[in-house]
Amino acid sequence: MSSTLIIVFVFLLAAVLVLGLAGWVVYRRRSLRDRFGPEYDRVVGERASRAAAERELRDRERRHAQLTLRELTPDSRARYSAEWQDLQSRFLDEPGPAVDAADELVTRLIEERGYPAGDHDEQVAQLSVDHALTLDAYREAHAISVRNQRGEASTEELRQAVVSYRALVVELLGPTHDVAHR
């Protein structure tokens, strides 16, 4: 075999490897974008590099895979749904306490489903794996709840918090239990 043929063969082999690696990187990136939705762009914007952001998102997936997530029992679904309806009806007379109750209800619901308890940032990170589309609403609602506890939230912000919490409650309760229009 001539040296020219060997060089061409090695070059072709290297090109195939580079193209395969590039295809794999594009596939992994697309997979993360599809899974995390707007959370992907948010994390990329916060990190020093796209590679660092993608490492974080893959790490979230690994930690999430170690969770023991549970479906709610029909009784739990009904209890949370009734509690949510009660909370919404109290909003008109007591918007601040209703938002506090919404934050507490969502926290309990998240924990009962098997997401980590205690550390809000870790809860959000783990929720991002399966509930990325409602995550911004949850962040917004929780931030308003914190401002509410300091007496700094307007009634309109409190209303928006309840609407935002409702999006996550509906998603966590599942498609068979729609509390959005009650």
C-alpha cells in the first residue's frame, strides 16, 4: 500500500470520526434543548459557557434519575384540588394570605410527588427536568410570595402569583385533574 493511500485512508477515518463526534454533540444539545425548553436558554445565559451550562443540565438529569417520584393517589389529588379551590375563593378577601397558602400548598405537593424538600433552588433544579415549561411561572410566583412576606407585593402581583402557581399545580396534579377552570 502506498503512503499516499495510507494518508488518504487516515484522513478519511479522521473526517468520519470528527463528523460523528460533531453529530453526537449536536444530538445531545438538541436533546437538552427539547427536554429543558426555555430553561436551557436561561442556564446557558447564566453560565460562563454553553459547555458549562450543558454539564449542569446533564447533572440535573443524573440527580433527577436518582429521585423516587410518585404519582399522587386519587385521594391526594382530590385533597389538593379542593384545597386549591378553597385558596382561590379566599383570594378576593385575603390576597396576601392566599398567596402564602399557595406557596405552602405547592411546596407540599412538590414534596409529596418525591422532589427534594427544603432547598428551594434544588427543588427548582429538579422540577426543571420534567416541568421546564411551567418553571418560569413557579419562579415568578415564589419571588412574589417572598415579596409578599415582606409586605412589598401589590394586589396585581399577588393575583399573578396565584395564576402562576396554578400552572404548576395543574401540571403536578396531572391531566386528569384540571383545577384551572374551577
